[in-house]
Amino acid sequence: MTTQTPTTRTTTLRAEGFSCPSCVAKIESKLDTLPGVQSSEVKFSSGRIIVQHDPELVSVRELAETVTKLGYPAKPSAV
């Protein structure tokens, strides 16, 4: 389990284009290398990506752009 700091935020992204479970590992591995990301979890069936991160180190926009650059168009989710 990840320990949250006072500045930790949970962000949910929605992404498209998942075609196989290997997409999950690809996205999680890339997000987990970003400064400020404590954890990421891709929900394959719903297209949601839940990221625990420090917004002072990595913005929601950077998270979405990282996923999009991998070939899975992503944007922040309203929920």
C-alpha cells in the first residue's frame, strides 16, 4: 500500500484504445517513472487510470499527455 503525503492527490483519467491486458503494464510502468507519481492503476475494462501523485511535481495535464503519447488518448475524468 502506498503512503500518502499531505500533498498527495488521487487523479482519475479516462483513456481509449486499450486492446489487450499488456496495455495495462505499459501505461503503469511509464506513469510510475514520472517524478511525483507514487502509484498508478489501470482498470482495463473501464478505461480508467487511477494515479496517486504529488501535483507539485507532476500535473494532471502531464499525466494525461504521458498516456496519450503511449497511444491511448487520455483526459481527466469528471468522476
